[in-house]
Amino acid sequence: MEKLQSVEQYHSLKEQGKHVFVFEAGWCKDCRFIEPFMPTVEEKFNDFTFVSVDRDEFIDLCGELNVYGIPSFIAYNNGDETGRFVSKDRKTQEEIEKFLQQQ
């Protein structure tokens, strides 16, 4: 998974192609829970580019996007937000895949 380097990169990436931004943090136990199966999810949904967004590093961006719980997912297709899976709850592989199937 690609790691977001700047807010400018976020704005640029979301405008081109299909991207899923995964908001997470190193200290987040629920974020660590999804880590082992995310490569499988990325492989299954390889029409998306997955981008990791460190919540602590990009706190202002999270506020701008109303992302207050992690891990959270926001999907874009050529600049249009197609869906959100945003909450503070632990997410299973099945829940993440169901969300991605709807994008």
C-alpha cells in the first residue's frame, strides 16, 4: 500500500483513477487488526490504488473530510467520492470487501 506523502498528493491522486484512502495510525489496535489481510484485499480489488493516510500526520485533512474514527476508508473515482466506510469500529475483511464491491 502506498503511503500518502502530502495533502497535495491526496488532492492530485483522488482526481485521477480509482483510489481508496485508508485512514489509520500506528497506535490504533483496530488498524493493526486489518493489517494482515489488507494485501489480500488489495489483490482482490486491484482496480483500485490503495493509499495509507496516517491520521496523526494528516489530522487537518481528517478534520476536513470528517474522518474521526479509524480505520476508515474513502473511495474515489476520477475525483468523485463513490463511498465511505468511516467509523471507529473494528472492521473485518468481509466488511471491507463488501464496501469495496459497492464502489
